[in-house]
Amino acid sequence: MSYVRNAWYVAGWSAEFSQALTPVVIIEQALVMYRNSVGKVIALEDRCPHRLLPLSRGKRVGDDVQCGYHGMTFNAAGQCVRIPGQDNIPSTAYVSAYPVHEKNNIVFVWMGDPGKASIDDIFDLPQFGSPAWHAHQGDALHLQSHYLNVAENLVDPAHVSFVHPTTLGNAASEDVPVQVDTDGEVLVAWRWIRNAPPVGFFQKFGGFSGNVDRWHYYYLHLPCTAVIDFGSADVAAGLVEDQRDEGVRIFALHFLTPVNEHYTIDRWMHLRNAALGDEQASTQMDALFRTAFDEDKAILQAIDEAEKRPQPRRPIRLAIDKGPAVYRRRIQSLIESEIA
């Protein structure tokens, strides 16, 4: 098993769910999800216990779900409430129900022991809902890649200079050392690039033409949510770490949903402290992000294909791999603790 189960995973943006039955796969578990009559999102095991037809192939009967094969009907708690042609409902006639919570227009599902689910553990940032920040949801990036590789990419500032030379990075950062802090629950990797040309993203969005001071802070929340805090400011401002709000600052959020060992969905969005309420700016930024994330996708999918082939020797590790190495160890420790 390569997944942490006792965790909240993103099933989708709130707008992705309606009263229609929607199939979703998270950590290889098939779910059927829908909004009930009062708008609450329900998540059930997408598998009728009779002949295994996915319940998502059935239909709604009020707030219940009716199997499309023989009409067995299940309520929002997963209990069978009707078997056509018989009054007796066996105790084994049920499907699993999963805790669901909606926050910041994002739908989270708890995939492990329901008794351990706490909404206090759901990812959040203080900038959500702040009038000084604008939140904008982007796309769902579908990658043929293991989620661990995708997550490692999101705690790795060093790749930006080479994978994103026209959007999020440039040659000025190639030899700037990456700092890493693995002491806390959240892994952090960062670096500042001082008095250097602005990257393509901030040339177009920030309007910078002369040299800037810019930063990248990569925060990885286990099991697989990433926050990339990046921005730029005029060199003359001389900003330090706790003054980043005085520059053009953006949080790029990545909510990874592992589907299976070779398929990950990366739902990305951003929060920004500039161009508040400007939807044209959001559209322009989406286009820049799509270009950058397609570059990541090409790299990660090529790595996934390479990993499927026989390896003559183990990959080497570099100094920049401290964050990813600790991440892998922590994931493995969480998995082992759930098995014990």
C-alpha cells in the first residue's frame, strides 16, 4: 500500500458537484458523490454489494441512490433501505459512507477511519476570505504520474530554473542554494534571488522591467497538499522575509488527488494580493500557469515511464533532495502506523 488513508483528500471544487451522481476515484477507492436535497455533498462506496455494479450507474430516488441493476436502494449513510421483491434486508446489505466537508469552495473527503476524522485537520490559509487577497480557482491537471513524484516536485525550488525558463524561473537562480526546514509538520524549501531580472510571470503580471528581488517558498503539507509562495519586489524596496506582503505576492495552491499509482489529479488555484477582483488578470494568470504546469506534466510523465523500466542502478540523491527525502520517509511512516 502506498497511500495514507487517515487524511482529507480533495474530491473536487464545489462547482463540480450537483444533484447528479458523480463517480470519483481517490487512492484507488471508487466513490459516488452527489448533493442531497439541502445541498450537502454525500460520498458513498461506488459498488453495489450484490453484483458490484457501480452505484453511479444507477439513479437518485430522493436523497437515496438506487442501483441500476436490481434496484437495491441505499441512503446517505450507506444503509440499504429497499430490496425490490423482498422484505428482509440482510445486515451485509450496505455500502461504506465517507465523511465529507466543504470549505473554501473545495470538497474534501476523509478516506480512512471515520472515527478519526476531524475538520480541524482540513487545509486552510488565513488569506482565504481576507479582503486583502483574491482567490481564484484554476484547473484540474491530469498527470500519468505517481503522486509522490508530483508532490516532490512541489517541494523543489531547484527545478524552476530549468523546467520553467520563460514563466516561473530564469537562469539567474540556477546556482542560488536552496534552504530547507524539515523540523515542523510542514516541509519548507525556499530561496531568494536578489537583484536579478524578473521572471516571465512577473514581467507580464507584475509589470516589472528592471531588476527585482524575488522569492520562492515551497510548503508541503502531508500527505499531498502544496503551497508555493512566490513573488517579486523592486530591488530598492530591500524586502526581507516577513515583508513579502509589500511586494507582488502569490500563493499557488496544489491539491493532489492520487487516483492510482500512475495517475494523479492536481487541482490548482491561486491567492494574490494584487489586481483584486480583476477577472482579466485571473484569466491572464491562468494562461501563464497552464504553460508552466504543462511543462511540469511533461517532465513528471516522462519520469513515470522511465520508472516502469528495469533500472541498472538506483538513482542518486543530491543536496537539493533533502525535502523530498524527508517527505518520502514521513509518508512511509504514516502508512506503517496505519497498518500496525
